[in-house]
Amino acid sequence: MDVERINELINAKPNLSTALGMEFISTPEDDTCMARMKVDERNRQPFGFLSGGASLALAENVAGVGSSALCPGCACVGIEISGSHVQAVAEGDTVTAYARLQHCGNTLHVWTVDIRNSADELISTVRVTNYVIKSK
């Protein structure tokens, strides 16, 4: 999935993705999308670990980028997110979110997002539902 057009839009002005340090990555498959995020002072808990909220934000944003790439000219917004965090990630590590499209309807997209640390260990698994708003 080519996300370069979406990257340009995201990087045009400050937003949550840029504030937390997310980097979106194109993939060769049309139904997948990836993002990376270094664990640092922007997205960690006071204890020095990646915040669970930042993990969910990463998952929702990578799924949103994927839906936006599939539906140019539409606004794609998250309407449901559910995740399980299974391991902590220390500051200084980098996490990678790998999103796979599970359902691609006219108005709803469902994504499964696995977040892994630099050792490729599962950190969180998240399900995201996006609503696709057609432009009028």
C-alpha cells in the first residue's frame, strides 16, 4: 500500500501523529500498512515505558492511514478501537505497527494491528474500525 500521499498530508501541519513521533511506511501488499514509533519522552509513561494510550493511538493512526490510502478524497475516522497490551517496551526501543485489512466495505473498514518491539516480540494487538465519509 502506497502511503506517500497521506504522509505529505500528515506532515503538512502539527497533529497527533507528528507529536508522538509516528512514521508511516508503504508496503508491497494492497491490504497492509505499517508505522514505526521510537519510544521517547513524547509517548512514554513517567515510569519509562511506552504508554498504552500511545500504542492505541499508533494503531488507530496506522489503520486510518491505510483506509485513507484506499479511499482518496474521503475522510476516514476511527469509530471503535479495542486492544490488549501483552508486554512493556522501555524508552529507547522502537515499535512497529503492522496493520492488515480484515474487511473493506463502502463505509466501514476493519483492521487488525499488531505492534512489535525491535526484537519482533508482540507488544499489543489491536482491532480498529474506521468509518469512511464520502465527500459531497
